[in-house]
Amino acid sequence: MTDNRLYYDDAYTNRFTATVVERTMVDGCPAVVLDQTYFYPTSGGQPHDTGRLDACLVVDVLTRDADDAVLHVLDAWPDEVTVSAEIDWPRRFDHMQQHTGQHILSRAFVQLADANTIGFHLSPDSVTIDLDIPHLSSEQLDAVETLSNQIVWDNRPITASFMSKSDALQLALRKVPDVDGDTLRIVEIAGFDWNACGGTHVAHTGEVGLIKIVKLDRQRGNLRVEFCCGQRALLDYRAKNGVVNQISAELTCGYWEIGSNLTKMRTELQAARKTIKQQQATLLQYEADQLHATGEEMESATVIARVFTERDSAEIRNLANQISRKPGTIVLFAVYAPATALIFARSKDVDGDMADLLQRVLHQLGDGKGGGSSTFAQGSTNALYNGKQPPAALSAALAAAKEQLRQ
Ligand SMILES: [Zn+2]
């Protein structure tokens, strides 16, 4: 049932009158069959048209397997038998540009890289073809892109005609189709490409506009090539040019210098991070020496107790380790940042079990968890928040620890 698909011979008519010959349902939505239609049903990688029949929106168009009838799925039933139809032309023309661009690109890949197209996908966001090869050099890609655009600039006519399979096989078909029946619709790009296809195409290659390859993805031995044509290529260029100009302005350089400038900035950032790390280590050592000097001499060791606020607990842990390397030292630290941490450490030559001390302090506070070894322990507790400002409560916790050491 191909004789009532008028888009086969004319892809440009987007307003027409037709007669409703059947009313049916598709997934709970009203759907009609028309005596003839220019609406394209989803097939061959090209999405369906949208538009309206009288005031009813055409939300989907598909082919019924049983009899190949074109079903126009609607948002409501049309009142009349004779309907005025209108196809959403920007959407249809976009599909024509992308689809025709795909024919050109696929032939260019065969011609220059011996790569066959084994898949085509067209969606509102992207257009891709899958090639049966695992790799392409950037030189090959450039050559394919250049040839494709040359074909566009040639403004070659594109025609479609039905012919017998045997006649079609006399042509340099890009791919021999695996279809039932003896009739094929062959789309010809004059002097360049012949392919069996039921889709809608522009009448001259010039209408495709720019063909731009934008991305490659390896997929299990195949290559997925994302590209865009016509208006999509313009919008893509516009968006990317905007980003490039913004980055150029930020870096106060020409767009051709962005790459080298970013490399330079990354190198400088790495060096700066290294310097900061070294300076932090020096500062921490200085702080460790200072704190050690303020330690309280107790019977068993010099005890350094301190509450820190708004400090990184990992940094304070480093500080505790640094100080406890000095002989005869016990470190009792608390951090409020604002999460709390208790950090207890001792040097190896001092007796005492820091994990045990921590447990006894947590027990005394009535809440908390933590653990560690006899030389280093770390814990936290919610009890420190009970009605008191945390730093004061932390001081009290450290005083309790000191008391434990005295016992
Ligand atoms: Zn096609």
C-alpha cells in the first residue's frame, strides 16, 4: 500500500486535504487512516511527522504491520470526514536535511574509508551513523567531511524512483536491501550515491547546508559518528562559538591560544598546590613546636591539651602526630569545625593507652564512639552539644581526660 503515500513523490507539500477512511485506536488514543497522506510514519531511522488534521494534533504516525496502512494518532477525533491537514514543516525539513546529509556522509565513508553504514539514528538531540570499522584517523574524517560538503556545494539533484530489484542491482547501490517484494525505491544523488530508502529527502544537495562531524564513539568494534546538518549545524556552531568566545574573553587570548593557555594554567596550578603543601607542612611543624612549648608538665609526661575551632580535623590529626613524635609527650586535642572530634596521641616512650583513655572520657560524657590504638585514638560524641557551646564543652572533655591521666 504505497500508492497513497504521497511523500514518496513529493516531500515538500505540507498542507493537503484528505478523507478519513478508517477510525481506530492506538494505545488508547484516537487514530485515523486517510485515503492519501503526506505524513511520514516512523521508519528507517527517521522519526514521524507531527502536525494537525483540522484542529486535532497529530502526535504520532506509524505503519500498521498487517496492511501497511499509515495510522495518524491524534489527541482527539476529527468532526469531519474530509480533513485539512498540515505537517509541522520545520520538524519535517530538519529531518530531510539530516537524512539527506546521512546519505551523503555514508557514501563518502564508503568512498574514502571503505566504511559501511550499519545503523542510523535521528532524534531531536543527535544524529548518528554506526560504521563497521573500529577506527578512523582524523585525516580520514576531515577528508570525508570535505567531500560531503563538496557534494553539498555541487547542489546536485536528488531523485527517488521505484524500480525492480533486478534493475536496481545494476546501479552502484551502497547497500543491497534485504526486503521482500520485487520493487525498490531508489534514492539517487546525481552521480554520487544510489540507495534504497523510503524516507524524505531534499530535492538538491545544497539544501542540506553544512555537514559537520561532531563526535566519535567506539562501540564494540564499530564506530558511532555523530554529525549535524543544516540548521542543526548552525545552532551547534553558534553555541560552541559562544562558549569559545567566552573562554577567550576569560583568558584574554585568541581562541587558537586557549589550548596552550589551559596547559600553562594547569602546570602553574600544580606547582602552586605543591608550594602550598610544602608551606602547610612548614607551618604545621612551627605550630607543633609552639604547642609543645606550652605543654603542662605532669608526672608521666608533658601534656598538650587544646581545643581547635574551624580547623580541618585531618590537619589537626597531622598536628597531633607531629607533636607526639617528640619524646615524653601526650596530646589531647579536640576539634570543633563544627563536627566534633577528640584526638588523643602519645609518644612511644610514654606509658598509657590512648584508646582506653578515650573510652573512659566518652563513658564519662555518657555518649560517643571512637577507637584506636594505645598510641593514637580518635572519637566523637553528641554529648558535647548538651546545652553548652561546643568549644566550652570540648574544654571540659579535655579536662576530664587530664583528670583521668592524673589518677
Ligand atoms: Zn533516505
